[in-house]
Amino acid sequence: MAKRWQDLSLRRRLMGACFLLTVLPVLLIGGFGWLLVTGIDLYGGTMQGDILRLWPRGAALSIQYAVYRLREEADHEKFNWHEVKEQCDLLEANGVQAWIEQDGEDFYRTSGAVPEQVKQAALQKMGDDRQALVWDDDGIGFVYVSSQRQAAIYAAGDIPYKALPFTSEQQMRRRAVKATLFLVFGGGILLSLLLGAYLARSLSRQVLGPLSAMRRSAAAIEQGNYDVPVASPVQEDEVGATCRSFDEMRKGLKAAREERERYERSRKELIAGISHDLATPLTAIQGYASGILEGVARTTEKRRHYLAQIVSAAKVMDHLVANLFLFSKLELGRVDFAFIPVRPAAYFDDFLAERGTLYEEQGMTLRFQHDDSAAKRAILIDPLEFQRVIENILGNSRKYGGAEPYVDITLRGEDAGVLVALADHGKGVPTEELPRLFESFYRADKARSHTEKGSGLGLAIAHRIIHGFGGRIWAEETMGGGLTVKIFLPWTKEEMGGACS
């Protein structure tokens, strides 16, 4: 049976549980109500006066209760007149006459009744038993003589057992009480049914709905579609937490797939770029070497020229291989940065003092300006690798900055770090191409015919170095034309002391 229950669907098990939670209270309420109504209706008994007034039963309840109360009063030290009168009125209302004597004198007798006749009728009904209640189809007789004091009670009447009719007042009370009980228990049953239906619907919506959404999303993921979200339930329970965790997993899988696809594209582009950029200098080397071997270069001057071209192509290949090796190490996270705190303004002052003349000889003008915070606060960088970043950016500006390239270097301190901007004024890059500038082997030159202008790894290397520093790098258009590369690096919290440069 337990196995069959486990084999049922969760929907059926929830509905079954809700059904049991609904039916059992209904059965209990209905059964208790039926027992209460039937028990009071049929048996009555020695119940309290309040219940007696709510549910009067002519013989079975009222008379037995009155007799019981009179017996109690007979055993008390003295009679309570009001209690005796109330119980005797109850007997008389049902056709029973009573006589009570105390210390040989009348204490109470039914109006119009002859005490001796009441006593003889009761004793005749009792037979040998002088302290009992006998009630059958021929009538009722009751005698009780107190053993504690001189008091005796006699009651008799021609009332068949359970044959007394209800008075009109009793019938009205009985109907009213029955209607009240049916209303109370009927309302309880209806409330239980409504509550069960609400619970079933609520459980179905809050449990089965989210599970169905997760099943649909899982089926879509199995087919390779990671774009089917799981609507997050509003409730903060286990189901809601599970749905949110599942959707986070879906987003993670989607991001991982996109990352994997990006890396795959990058790998293919890397292989294509390497193949293309190595092919050009290799072809040159092969051509010039063949010219020497085949005697094309017959003069000393021509042979020197061919050899110079071979050396130049070899340098291009060496530079490309070195950049490729560095790029691979950065991709794998195998470059150990030697971080030290550095004031940005001081760093660029030193850089321009050392390298400015070289750039001037190459026909490139550098202009530098900074604010006070860039001179007073520090960033945490590897100076040599940061120099590689700056040289790659400036080299890119020198190649594409026009006949007389010049670059404006600006440092601006912000709350979280320093913003470095290197703006050239060349032909620039189309806006839609800006996000791709930092991809490996990317060049605006689609044909890739100008290998001498670079391998396309310079900005990609710069991007990974800055990322390793915990910063950001991006490109924008220079106002008036050209390209601006911006770098943001966070301030260091370390004390500068004498370690700053």
C-alpha cells in the first residue's frame, strides 16, 4: 500500500491528503453532532438544569432529573424550599403528584392531592422496595426515605414510560435547539469543505505550478535552450527557494555556454590570426632566402638587402611569438604581477621623462595633465606591466594617428579610483567596432593586409593586464575625431610611506 501511494503522482497525493484533511473533520463533526442530538433526544439522563431547560423531554429526562434532585435534597441537613418547589413543579407539569414529609409533618404536597393516597399509590407501585423509582407502562412510583434525617418523599402518577407528550413550549424549545445544533454543525461541515478546497487549490498553485515550470525549463535545457526562465514564486518557502536556485543554475549554465562559445570563437580567431600573421613573414623569409640561393641577388648590395629583409621578417615573427606567449599566459592566469603602490601622476611624469624623447623622434607628440588627487593618492599596479599597457596604446595611436600623431594623456581622480584617458586625434574607429577593439587579433583593417602595423594582440594584452589589476579598460570616440582609450584603476588602501614612486 505504501509503495502504491509513492507511485502516485504528486498532484494525486496532494489531492488525497487534502481530501483526508477535509473528510475526517467533516465525519467527526457530523458524527459528534448526530450523537449529541440522538443522545439528548433518546436518553436524556441526570443533566444540569440549564441543559434540561434547553432540551426538555417529558418523561425520560425531566422526571428522572427532578427525582434525582429531590433525593439529594432529602439527604441535606434541611430542605431548600425553592429547589424542592422547582422540582415538584417539574413533576406536576408532567402529571406526577408528590408529597414530602419532614419530622412527621407536611413539608410539601401537590395542590389538590391527598397525601395518604399519594403515599399508598407510590408504595403499591414499589412493592417490597421502599427506596426506588419504578416506571413502566402502567405508571410511575417513587419512594425515598432519608437515612440521615426524618424525611420522606412519595411521588406517583399514571404516566406510561416515554409516553408523555411535549407541551407547546417544550416543542418550540426542542425545535429551536435542534435548528441551532444543525446550523452549528452544518456550518462547521461547510467550513471544513471550503477550507479543504482552498487548501487543495493553494497547494496546487504554490507547489505543482512551480514544479511544472521547472519541468518545462529542464526540458528546454535538455534540448539546448537556456532561455526558458522559471517564474520565481512569491512565497518565501522551500518551493520558492528551489525555483530561484534552479533559475540561477539555468542562468549559470547559459552564461557558461556563452562563455564557452566565446572562447571557442576566440580560439578559432586566434588560430586564424596566427596562421595569417605568421604566413606573411614566413613567405618573405622564404622568398628572399630562395632569391639568395638561386642567385637572384647577384650583387653584394642586393644580397645585403635580401638578408636585411629576412632579419626584419624574423623580428616580426619573434615579436608576434613573444606577444602570443604573453597573451596565452595572461589567458591562463599564469602571470605573477609584482604589485606596488604608485601615485599615478608621478608614474606618468617618470614615464614621459624616460620615453618621451623616443616618441618625439618617431614624430609623436604627448601632452599630459592631471588633477591634485592623482598626485596625492596611490593605485596598486605592476609598473612594468602597466608600462606595457601604455606602450601598446601609444603604439596603436602612433600607427593610426595620422601623419603627425599626438596624444593627450589625462588623469582625473574619482571617489573610487583614478581615470586615465589617452586620446589620439587620428581617423578613429567606427562606433559599432569599439567593443571589439580588445579582442585578440582584431584590427579595423578587415583584409589584415598590413601586418607591419601590428599583430592585433596589443590591446587584447592591455585588456587582460588591466583586468588583472582589478580595473577596467574601454574605448570611446575622441571629440572632434580620433580614438580615446580609458582606464579605471581603484585606489589602494595601503599606507604610502616611502614606497611610492
